Amino acid sequence: MAMTIQWYPGHMTKARRMMQEDIKLIDLIIELVDARVPLSSRNPDIDELGKNKARLILLNKADLADSAVNDAWMTYFRQQGYTVLQVNSKNGTGIKAISQKVQEACREKIERDRKRGIKNRPIRAMVAGIPNVGKSTFINAYAGKNCAKTGNKPGVTKGKQWIRMGKGLELLDTPGILWPKFEDQQVGIRLAMIGSINENILNIEELSLLAIDFLRENYPGAINRQYEVEEEAEKPLEVLERIAERRKCLAKGGEYDYAKAAAMFMDDFRNGRIGRISLEKPAEENE
Ligand code: G4P
């Protein structure tokens, strides 16, 4: 069965316009990507939108991705000239290293300011990324309590809210929302697998079969460890049935409740319960 992803990006036109406006105000884009799918979760237009701006790439949700593959992606992005860091915005791992990385990413600007005799002009930054990549979680983790809001005073023209981060950095408090590469089917499937695309768009059972196939090929033994079922089978559907049986996802009359089993399996898959899983590796992308 072919899966078609119909995700009309109407509201993205507005998001892009906002992003274009906001970008004029900043020196640095803190670009969040999902560490499990660093390419599929990138926006195709960001290089164009963000040209002439410094960039810091954060491999967010690094806790859910394969750590060896995270390291490979670090190398990949560094080789492309980006400053890059792994973070877990949910528990704050990696957040402390950001200030240092911001300085690194903005070295040219700081140097330029210095030559012109400009001292202590803060770096202004915005966070950007596709929906669900963790922008709000990141801003909360990074800004935390040690920050002061600036901007908007009552009665004054409505402006942007900046979060003063100390150490010469101001962060726009609303992130830039970017859109993924809608037209690429593989990208759509990977984003659906990590749960970034609205489930109604994709058939969860179909998705779970793809995930089972992917795991058996790339992380042999992972399904077996999590569910204590034999993962060798001619068809992935048989594996889903074994999981359904093991987890009592059965309908009245003892039939398999495929939808329930698939939903449970995908939830485990997305939340790291089957292990740390990377869906993309740099070498494969370069082939
Ligand atoms: P957005 O603003 O870019 O749309 O994303 P948001 O911060 O709302 O985060 C989307 C989901 O990703 C949230 O989960 C959030 O907790 C989770 N998340 C963000 N960063 C990380 C990370 O580094 N590691 C992990 N493991 N998860 C992360 P949710 O399911 O919507 O909520 P909840 O489960 O946290 O309650």
C-alpha cells in the first residue's frame, strides 16, 4: 500500500514571512534538528533564508538517537563548516556548553565589531526548526530562570520580546517555525516515524511495519530485547502479531488489535524504549 502524505503547507507561508522579518533582527540562527533524522528534519530553505547569518546547529533529542551516529553527524556538520552541538533539551544535557558554542559560531562578527571599536554589543539570536523538534523545550531549558525579558512595555509600540541571556546574548522569545521537505516521500516517512507528522495523515499500522523492518535490519535484536518475541519472520506483520500477543493487544474474540499494537509499538519506538535509534546516517546520505 502506498502512503501519500498530504500536508498542505498553507500556514507555512505566514511562518516563512515571519521568519524573514525576524531574521533581519538577528546575528545568529540556532537551528534545531532532530538527532535521529538530522537531514529530514532540516528545512531546505534555511541556507537561503539565513545567508550572512552565523549558525549554530543543535542535534536535539540526542538522548533518543544512537550515540555513535550522533558523533558521526557532529563530524559531518563540522566538515560543512557549521558549529554543532548535541543536546537533550528535556533534561538539559549539553545546554551549558551553548554559550561557548555561540561565541564560536559568532567569532567573525565579534571580531568585526572589535575592529570597528564596537564593544559589548550583544549577539542577537533566534531559535528555528520544524514543528515538534523541541524549540519551546529548548528555549525553556536554555533561558530557564536566569533570564530577564526585555522589550514590550505597555503603551509602547508592540515589538519583539527578547530574552536577555547574560554573557552578551539576547534570544528572541518566539522561535522561527520552518517546514520540512514536504515533497520527499522518504522524508515524510521518517518524520512520521519519529512522530513529527500528524498521525492522521499516515496509517499507523503501515508505519509500524516499516519501523519493524528498519529495526530488524539496522538494530537486530532490539525488538527481541524489548518484547521478548522472535523477530525473525518472513513478514513484519508476523512480528507485529507476536508483539500484539505478548502485550495483550487483542480485540474481542481474541483477534489481534493491530491498531492498538501498532500505536503502542510506535510510542515505544519514538520514546526510546526500544533503544536509542538513528534513522539516518551521514554515510548513507552521501551515497
Ligand atoms: P516545538 O516547540 O519545536 O514544536 O517542540 P516542543 O518543544 O513542543 O517539543 C516537542 C516534544 O519533544 C515534546 O514532547 C518535548 O518534551 C520533546 N522534546 C524536546 N526536546 C527533547 C529532547 O532533547 N529529548 C527528548 N527525549 N524529548 C524532547 P511531548 O511529547 O509533546 O511532551 P512531553 O512528552 O514532554 O510531555
